[in-house]
Amino acid sequence: MTPPLDTTSSGVGLQVRGLRKSFGGQAVLQGVDLEVRPGEIFVIMGPSGSGKSVLLKHLIGLESPDAGEILINGEPVHAAALAAKYRMALVFQSGALLNSLTVGENVGLYLTEHRLKSPEAIRQIVAEKLEAVGLAEAADKMPGELSGGMKKRAALARALVIEPQLILYDEPTSELDPLSSIVIAEEILELKHRIRVTSLIVSHDRDLAFGVADRIAFIHEGRILIVGTPDEVKRFQNPLVQRFLHADFRRAP
Amino acid sequence: MFQNIGEIALLFWRTLCALPFAWRQRQKVYDQFFEIGNASLLMVCVLSFFIGAVIALQTGPVLVERSLSSAVGGIVGISIAKELAPVMMAILIAGRIGSAMAAEIGSMRVYQEIDALRTMNIDPIHYLVLPRMLAIAIALPLLVVFAILVGWFGGAVIAEANSRIGVPFQAFFSGLRDIVEVKDVANGLFKSFCFALIIGSVSCHQGLATLGGPRGIGRSVTKAVVNSIVLIVIFDYILTRFLLK
């Protein structure tokens, strides 16, 4: 286990070219092309089952594509080498905290396992990051004692400890109350300004997407329909996109 | 099961390659070692006492009838040291610890904890498999030492207490010393070391290969235990044949 080679703190640029992936004969990604610029907040929106999470797993090296390639800073990187070469973090939808460790141990896991700091320094960093996400009191709790939203915030703290060059969020505001969603959105923006991290967010949350995104991509059935600024996406005259953006539940009179 | 043999062998090889990182994982090795010992020692003692007792009960009267009472200790001693203690304890540990390993790693796989480790560039083999494999490889032979001693004691107690056998305690151990050599005990311990590697590899592989939700975890646990036991029995024959030379 060696820490990633590149230790600069600025975000990386990401290019995806012709990415294809099938599971059991079912095509999930059908030639995805997109470019994420260094330091920008890029949101991928789309209906459930459109391939967003699978795309995210490819970007962090948890899946290998059937065809196509992923380039980081212009260089093609093999899926298995991604995490070893760049500091990347994925904030899982479920949090994916290790249930056998306390919240504090989870947050400091990256530093502990890669032996990057002394135990005292790790404790201090963990306390800072937990405080940043409003979980200062939770360091000694077990993940099972946390609510869904608290788990997600702890997962964000774990990602922050890595000081990533690319941070990926899988539905960061799902299961969160509106106030906690704002905390997460503010933290995403804060990270962009503080360490110029590149952020890629997969979300259904229109408020979050249009609130934080520099650019938005809309994915449907494994294909990107549009990539543009929030205003460009709002103006994009595609029935599916418009229905998705303006869908609202109204109780029948 | 056999379609996975290649994957299990590969996992074993990758774990061997991770051995230089063992010192870093010493705390986890100790935790797992404690878990295995603490959970199993009492059960090992009870099981091996009664195994020794049953072997004495089965062989004792037959040998005494043929005026071979001096051989009772030796027969009980050698069968426990070379065969019954290593195999029975391995089966016990496969059920008790192999199932726990498969369930724990399987649940981590299902709930994306292993994916989370990978995204942090933490190799699950270093973090999860290596400590478990080392702990079981140390713990099982130690448990077998206990099993052999308690098994001999159980055989001796029954040999003296049962009226159809009636071999005194001292005569039992004197007969045992005449037949059982240190080499026989070492054979049993070597076998148990090999069985530990089988249980560790099969169970960790099964955990890492878990798919689906709770049902997938259940399936992995069952497969880990059954496959471990089948491989233990097959390798028992192979090792016995090899060690007879």
C-alpha cells in the first residue's frame, strides 16, 4: 500500500472517450464522451437506471470499461492504477463506512493505513474534518449509531482527509434534510475554492445541481444528451430533459 | 467449487506476496488471533476430550480381549495426534471461524466497504485477507496442540474408568509413549497448518466473491464452510499419503 504519487493539491482534468459497458448483454453505457475541466464542479443528472453510478465507478477505477478510455490530465490511466496514481475520493451514497471501526477511525483510515502522519496528527486532522461537517461529537461512535445523513457527512469527512484532486459524489444529498443538504452543498463549494479540487457529482437533486454546478451533463440510457452550463441545460429543448427538470408532484384537486 | 480453485489459488498467492506487509498489520493479526482462540478454545477442549473418550471406548475392549491392553494408549494417542485432532479441529474451525470470515468480508463487499477501501488505495488483501490468514495459520496448530493433549487425557480417563477396558492412567500414557513419536505430533500440526491455509483462502475468497444482498452473504457462508470441509478431507488424504513416505 503506497500513497499516490502525485501530491499536488490542485484538481485534475478528466476526459472520458467512447466509454461502453454492458452487464449480462444489457448495455448500460453506450459510448459516453465528456470532459471535466480541472477545478470545476461538474454534475451528472439523469433518471434512475441511466448509467450514472456505473459511470462514476469507472471514473474511480472500480469498474473496467468494455471499450473506450478515461484520461486524467490528458494521460490514459488503467482502471487498476487510478487510485494508486492520483488522490481520488468517492463519497458513496450509503456512506460505505467500515462498520467495524469507529467514525473517527473511519475518517482517519487513509492516513493510518498509508502511514502519512503520526497518530497524534491524525487525531487532530480527524477532529478538524469531523467538525467541518458538523460531527465533532461523533468521533467515538460506531457507524451503526449514526443516521443516514450523519453517515454521509462522515463519509464526506473521510473524503476530505485524503485532500483529493478529484472528488466524486454519488447522490450526496439523498436522505438528507434540507438543512444538511445545504451544509453539503456549501462544503462542495468551499472545497472548490480552498483546494481547487475537481468535483464530479451524480445527483437527482435539481436544487443542488443548479446551485453548485459549473457545468451539467444529462445522461439517459447510457448516452449523454447534453453538456452545458446550468443555463444552457435549462434552455435545452429536449422533452425528457424538460420533463425531468420541471417534474413536480401535485395532488389532484 | 472446482471452478473457483484457480481464483482461490490466486488469492493465496497474492496473500503470500503481501507477507512483507505483515508487521504493519500486526494489531489486526492479534485481534483475529484472539477472536479465533477466544471463540474456539473451550469448544476445542470439549470436542477433543470426547473424541479421545470415544476412540478409547471403541478400541479399548477389542484390544483388551486380545490381551493387547498395552496398545490402547498408543492407538488412541496416534489416531488423535495424526488424524482426528487436526481434521476434527479444522472442520470445527471451518464452521466457526471460516463462516465468520466469509460473512464479515461478504457483508463488507455487499455494503460497498471494500469498494471504499479500493478508492482509498487500500488493498483489501493487505487489510482484510492477510491478517485473517496469518491469524488462522498460527491459531489452528496451537488449538490442535490443546486438542491432542485433551484428547489423550479424555482417552486415558475412559480407559481407566470403563470396566471393560480397565487400563490404568499410567499404563495408558506409558503405552502412548512407546508408540507416539514427536514426528507424529509434528505431522498432525503440519496438516493443521495446511488446513488453516485452506480455510483462510476459501473463506476469504468466498467473502470477496459475494454478490447480492443478505441472501448472497448467506450463500457465501454456506459455500465457504462446505468447500473448506471438502478440500480439508481431500487434502487430508494427499498430505497423509505424502507424509507416510
